Amino acid sequence: MGAALLAWALSLVELEELGGLLVRCRPLPLMEAFALFLGAALASSLAWQLLLIPLGFRLHLGQAMRLSMIGFFLNNLIPSGLGGDVYRVFALSNFGVPRVQAAASVVVERWSAFLALLVATGLSYAAAFPLLRGAGTPDFLKSLWPPLAHLRLDWLMGLFLLALALAFVGSTFLVLSAGRSGGPRLERFSLGVPTAGFLAALQEYRRSPATFLAASAINLASPLLEGLAFSSIADSLALELSPLLFLAFTPIFRVLNHLPVSVNAVGTQELASIVFWNPLGATPDQAVAISLLIHALKISVSTLGAPLYLVGNRYRIERFERPGLGKKGCPAGGESFLSGPLAGETVQKEVGPDRPEPALRNRNTQLKG
């Protein structure tokens, strides 16, 4: 489907003119866009590092950035962008983090990015609404289906914001409900996956709302930096469009990257670029050129993950005990997923007048919750 959409988008442009635009683009704004894309990846890594703390683990920022960049590289090869998330789960489990807790940290990081995307969409839509008001659809959509002639970009953006808000609220309610009472029911359909342990790990974030909100605030930088990167790419093509327009439509492009209809949104992004940028003053050639340069720069940033994969595991994970958690970061009263400290790491224990230093014990001794 992505190949078909790409062929459709290229049929709407003059290939010679498109090639001329790509050859004449200025390198300095492209370097700025590269740095902005890299900053967006760093923000996501920092948010993920923060979200491991409620589970009782500290991941070095260098290691979090390394694993995120490797996942970013894999996302360019697998539709829907889930390959990088699966890699991060298994990479953490190789460090000794229980797999259900590793999966919970990745899911909640995605959830905080979802909330950040919702906030960024609302802010950018409010700021860009005067520029979007009255903008219609391109001619090729009108010829495809006449009712689309009545569609307006401000309506489209408003409906997208509403759908995003409903999806976030509805799915959050379902997850919280499942965490309170749905564990045993979901276990029947989990095909051996420890659903109860996964939901128990998610409940730790209900006890740390400030951490989740802090991660969401950090993730808010990611779509904003990507929007500015889109604007720098347009500037390299000498296209004068307000950065507010790129900030407004960046969330839609992010959602398109996760649709499992193409690899790395190839085809869908080119066609969407014509739909959004053409009514606002860009020609189809310029719109497709912006999209192709976005692909090129994102792939360039993600290729940093390939050499980082070969570097190896330089940083270890520090495990500590938190109040309200059982031994080794497990929920209070639960069984331990691990049998002892990881090699080379430090286990921090709370010591005070009301909590004396626990006596040393044999590693094989089993303690009740």
C-alpha cells in the first residue's frame, strides 16, 4: 500500500522539477533539522530513563540514548514503528530487568508521549488556527471525490484533535480498569504472558503521577522539535511558510508513522504532504521534496544506532529498593523476579532509626512478601 501511495504522489509532481529542488536545497538549514531530530530522540530517551525509576531501576542516560537510537534504527525497517519498542524490552531484560517491568516501562513511555502529543496538538492548533482558517483541500482530492471539496484543513485538524483526545481518555480508562480488576480475566487470554505481573508494574505509575507527568513534559519537546525541523527543511527549499503550520501538522505525521500500511510512512507521508502543504502555498513538487528530505534526515539520525549497537553495553543498570515495593523492585507482597544483584551494580537500601540495616542472608534463602 505504501508503494501504491508513493506512486500516486509522484504522479502528481514534475519529476524534473522535484530533482532540481532537491539539488538546490541549502545545506545549513538541513544541518539544523538534523540537530533538531537528534534532540527529539534525546528527549524521548530522557523520558524513558525517568520512567524506570518508579520500578526501582536507574538506567544511565548514555545507555538509554543508545538503546533508543538502536530502536529508532529498527523502526525504519519494520511497519508501525514497534520493532524498536520490542528491542528495548529484550535489551532491558538482558540487563536483568524483569521482562514484564521492562515492557511496562516502554508502554508507559509511549503513553507519556501520547499525552505529550495530545498537548502539543492542542497548543499548535490554537496557535495556527488563524493561518489554517478557510484553507481547503488540493484539487486532486476534489476530482477524486467531489464532497471533499467542502473539507477544510481547520476542520480536519479539529477532528484529529478530538479523536486523539477521545482515544487517550478511553484507552487510559480501560487500562486503569484492567489494572484494578481485570488481571485474572486477561490472564485467560494472554497465551502464557504474565498479564498480572505486567498490570502490577503499571500500578506503580499510579503511585508516581509526578514522574509520569515529568516524563510527559520532557516528551513534549519531541513533537515541537520535529515541527521546527520540518520548518528548517522548508527553509532549505526557500519555501516561506510559518513554523506554526509545521508545528500544527507534525502530530498527524507522527500518527502516520505508526500506521502499519507502509515502512517508515513511505508513500503515506508524501501524499499527506501534498494534502496539507499545497493549500497553504506549497506546490506539489515542494511538498514531496519536504517529505523526501524528512525521510532522509530521519534515516541519517537513526543510522547512528547501527554503530552504537556494535559498541556494546558500557553502562550497567543500578537497582535500588523503593518504599512500597517488595524486594528487588517487585510490588509489595509479590515474589522476586531476580535472584540477586547484577554483577557490578550497587543495591541501595533505606537505613534509619525505624528501619535498621537488614542482616546478611544466603542468596538461596527465600523470603516471604
